[in-house]
Amino acid sequence: MSPAEFKATRLKLELSQRDLGRILNTDQHTVRRWEDTSGKRPPNPIACRVLEWMLNGYRPPEFPYANNA
């Protein structure tokens, strides 16, 4: 997953960088670096997999409004 695809997926899930950082147990600045298209720090492969799971309907407990769905 490219940085642009990573960001597009996060936005499709309506998550802020802070929300995604909370879900992935990482800092929002790390999420920002993964989304940087300069390619200095590509998205973490495990984070990409988790985003794919969430696109397919998985909602971890940390997901905003997960209990309201």
C-alpha cells in the first residue's frame, strides 16, 4: 500500500490521524510520516493490513463509535 493509498483508506474510514494512531497504538506523527509521499518512511505493513481489515468491516474496540454501530 502506498502512502497515498494509506491516507485515502484512513479518510474513507473517517478516521483522523490521532484516531488511527490510537487504534494502532502509535503516535499520530508516525501516521503522518506513513502518509508522507516523499517515501522516506513507507506505511508499516501491519498497519496496512489492519486498515484492510477495517475496510472489510472489522472494528477494534478503540474505533470511534464502535459500540454505536
